[in-house]
Amino acid sequence: MGTQKHAARLCSFRDIAGDNSFRDIQFRLPRFHSSIVTDLANIRSDGRYQYKKYTDLSKPGAPMWEALTDTRPNEGDKILPSKTLSLTWRPQKGREIMGRSDCLKCKTSDSIMDYAYLGARNPKAPLAFDDPDHKVLKTVNNSFNCITCHDPHSAEPRIVFDHLIEAMSHPDYKDYNYQKNVGKTGYPKIEVINMGVRGYPRKIAILEKANSNYMCGQCHEGHNRSETFYRDSDGQLAHPKDAIDRTGWSVGTFFAANPIERWNLVSGLGLNNGTDKATGVKTVSTDHYHMETVVASKHGQAGVGCTDCHFAKKANGTLEHQPSLPSLKYKNTCARSDCHGNPNGDNWSEGQAAYMVATIQQRYRIHKERLERYGSAARNLLIKAKNGDVKINQPEYQKLQDAYSLYLHTVGWYFSDYSKGVHDPSGFENTSSQVIKNLRTATAAAQNALK
């Protein structure tokens, strides 16, 4: 599990915009990858899977079934709601039952051989992505490990997550960020290999050059496949209700560089992910777009990857394999990098690195508060229009709805990026400035267009 130098901080939630969305969390992550499947089973089961001893919460939680016990085996393969609410290390997650067992693909390597490609049902494959949660949990005991990112035979850097392989290789994605730039710095080529020896289709992708943005990005990406899409035209589902992979175009990530790009892409397809009840605005949902943000940033395009900051580079040039916060080890991250630590570049000291991160995060907080302020003004006007208290001419009303929908997508995108702007400082500031301008302009135009 590793140790932290500092105790976990309390979480603080703000709701300036009044839309009941989480805004800010200040915390240190007390658990890491070694316990991820155990923690998931514990927090996403409404109390069904409990630690055998309360004090085991302080220990690495593997193997899982040595740490947990099933307190409600009578439920069988279904995990049912109960009076015992799940808690979680990250308060904005884990408030509901697991729902889809394919989320375990990012939590364990034990079942890596048991799925057909894209989790489709196959008579020879033991598991499918839409199998009941408990059925899949019974087959695993450990979190993910080396083979998730390294081929066990050649040790080459690889990707095993089907949906990312699709996004990086399928012709439907040739116009999106990765495939448009493949071969450039930060966009390594891949070789897709069919692995069908077990009687059902499987694939892996070998990276031409190690790049942790894609190796880590197998899980730290926006999972379009887990989202529900509706057509703007008639409000109906854009895919079969029970589709495992959401079929075709939404099977992986769009590799959108920022929330504006993704919002334009989804709405340009005539799609949305639901409706905000208070305002009636069609929404574009958001997931943890960590990889996409970093890949398209100056960091990513310079070849910087997740491990450069979260693993840290030792004096001998090798990387540690325990992810933790860069703020705990500036000496071995920013101050040792080829850019910021280079005597011919920024040549930062450890203190300068800490100051720059604090500065970026403070600028982020200022932008975020401005976003929320103008978002709140737009929201209040939209609620009045929906309730019939005011009437706005249709062109201005539509622009206000679009501006607010983009705002919701933007705050969701950057909230799920826990770096508070550090992953892509200039990208965040440029995006938020544009979204703020859209909100201000659309709200003012709607006020002037009141009937």
C-alpha cells in the first residue's frame, strides 16, 4: 500500500451554483492500487462485503477474500440495497451499488483471460461484461498487477483494455486526437495482436515505445461505453438498452482534448446523456478524463507521462512503482525532469516546483469560482424560464441552454481531474475562460430577449 507523510485531510464540498454537484474536495488518497479491488467490493456493495476486522482498513487489502467477508450470501449473484450504506475513501464515489461488473476490468488482472473481446457473450468465455457483480467478484482475489501494462513474455509495454485498443485502432476513430497524431511525440504507435488461443476472440496492443499515459489510461480514461446516450431528435436511446459495449462509435474514448471539444463532438452527433431536471437542459455527462487531458496537454505532447510525476524518478534514473502524490516528492519529479529540472531549462529547485504547483492550483480555484458564479446566474434564469415565470425568445433561449450544458460538462470534467489544473494549466485556463464568456454573453442576451 505504501505510506504517506501526512494524514488524510478532511473533505470540503461547495455548491455555489446551486445545482447540487460536488465542487471541491481536498484530501490525500490513503489507499492505492494494491487494495483497489478489495476497496471497490467493500464500498460498492451497500455493506454486503465487509472487512473481517475494522482495523484491517489500515492494511493492504489483498488477497480480497482473506480481508472481506460476505455478510449477505442469501442475495446470491445480486447485490441488493440495504440499510447499511457504503462508505468510501473518495466521498464523491461509491454511493451506489456496483451496477456493471465490467468496472472490475480496471480493478483486477485475475480475470483478464476470461473475457472475450469487448466483453461480449461467448459460449467458451467464462465471463461477460454484463454478468452479475457477485458472479465476477467470486472469480477474483487480487488487484491488477504487472501484466496489465507489461507483456509477461516480452516485458514490452502493452494495453489490454479492449475499449482503449478500439479507440486507438478502429477506423471510426481516425479523425480523433490519437489517430490524427499517431507517431508524434506523446502519441506512440501500437501493434494490435489477436490472442484467440482459448477459443474466443481476444486482443492486446503492444506500444512501440513505453508511454504511461496510455498504459495508465486503460483505466484513467473517459469511458463512453459506460454512458447512456439519447438522441436529441426524439429522446430515445441511441443504442440497444442492454448493449454491453454500447456498440461501435461509443465503444471507447473519443480522445477529446478538453470539455469543449467533447461537448461539441457529442452534441454534433445529435446526442445527449440526459436532462437536468431543474432547468430542462440536455446534458453531456462526464467521467474521469485523466488520460485525454494529459495526452493533449503541453506535458503530454512533450512526452511526459503519468509515471514521471506519480512514480517519481530516482537519482539513478529508474522509476519507483508506487503511485502517490507528486506534492510529496517534488525533488524527484518536477525538479528532476528534463524540462523544469534541466540546468539549460527552468532549473527549478524543489521549493520553486512546490510554489508553481500552488500558484497553478490557486489560479484554478479563481477560475472555478468565476465559472460557478456565472453558472449560477444562468441556472437561475433557466429555472424561471422552465417554470414559466419568464419567457425568452427561442434563439437566445437555445444559446443559454447550450452555454449552461457546456458549463455543467466543464465543471464535471475538471472536478474529476484531481490535479486542480496541474495536468494542463494553460488548457484549463483557456477552456474555462471561453466557457465563462459563453455564459456571460448568453445570459445577457437572454435577459435582453425577455418577452
